[in-house]
Amino acid sequence: MRYARVSVGGRAVWGRVGEADVELLSESPIDGRPDVIGTVPRSTAVWLPPVVPPVFYAVGYNYPRHIAHAKAATPERPEIGYRANNALTGHLKPIVKPAEVEGRFEAEPELVAVIGRTLRHATPEEARAAVFGWTIGNDISARAWQHQDRTFWRSKNSDTFKPMGPWIETDVDALAQTTTLRVNGEVHSEFATGDMVFDPFDHIVEITRHLTLHPGDVLWMGAESTCQLEPGDTVEVEISGIGVLSNPVQLEGNRA
């Protein structure tokens, strides 16, 4: 099943995504058993981030090739960072490059786990059962800011730097899929989604040793590779079995 959030009359509404239509739902499918309250054509749907998480968790170095490229140490245990909800944007919405950003402005294609239940001190089996579904993230990074600041407050968390969507897929073996990153239709990287140092369930077990996970929390799982972006580009992240997240890139102040 595919679930999304769409804008209807300026209001965020949950939906169940079909081949031709999006069935509008009375409430979140994560929290309850919603009724169908209407439909909109899928072709004209205005996509929002498929969930607004109570807490936005993110993994850093988690793919061997990325670790080798960065000349970083392989993590010895699952480690977690945080991102800001203000950075979220939806499928087909623009990624806005701030006018003052110079140097590398990069995309990172990521699998995202969406948590479906409250969890503390989880076993591996409980961690697997706690995942409601999977979506796609594009971790946009301004590298000069990343090196200038003591935290990632600008480089990772500026408005529109975290496209997510287009929907949550609940019926897929996410770790058996392939992730593809394309810019303007050209493939820049392709890798096995599950080729991680620590998988999502390892991270969930580690998180819940210390923190409580809640329904709607998201966990971004890192990327194998990155790719430079420029205003005017269109960047696509595809994870087979889930979908395609596509976003144009524009320069701040340019609404063309």
C-alpha cells in the first residue's frame, strides 16, 4: 500500500495512492483506520512530504563506498544525528539554493524508514515490526557551510534541503532494492540499497536503548554517493519498489 499527504484546498490531507487516483483519508493511517472521504486525480495531486515527523533522525556514514571516498573511519556501532523539519519539502517542489552558497551543493539519495509504533528497548524483531513503511529522501548539503559551522544547522537544515516522498510504501523489502540518482535524466550513481554498514533495524535497536521512538518518526539511512547540483537541474532519486522523488533546483530569488 502507498500512503501520501497531498494539499487539498490548501489543507494537508492523507491519501492512499492508486494507479489513477489518490483516495483522500479521514486521518493518518499510521495512527488509525481512516475512512475514504474523497478522491483527487493522481496526475494533478500536489504532493507534500509524506509525513511530518515528531523527530527527524538521520544516519551519517553508513555505506562502505561513501566512507572510503570521504576517508572516514567505519562506524563501530550505529550512530544517529538529527535534522530539522523546516528543511522538508515534497515531490516536485523546488530545492532552493541560497544565493550566498558557494562551492559544492550536493544531493545524497537515501532510504527513509517511517516508524509506526511507540518503541523503547526494542529487540531486532520488534524493530522490524515497528517500521510502518518506507519512503525516499534527498539529503541536500552545502559543503562550505558544513565545514564552516560547528553544527550542520545551515548546511543540512536550510529550507528545502530535505525533499522527501513521494509516498510511503508499506509492502516492500526495502533492503533488497536498488537506489538510482539521476540529474537531468543522466544516471550519476546506482547502488544496492541494502549495502549498509548497519541496517535500519540495527539503528532502531540502538536508538531505543536510550530514546523512545514514536509513530511518524523518520530515520534517513545515509547514501553511498553524492552528486553536484546547479540551479536549472532536475534531480531524481529512485528506489525500486518504492518510487521516484523528483525536484527541480533553483537559485534563491529566481521564481522562473
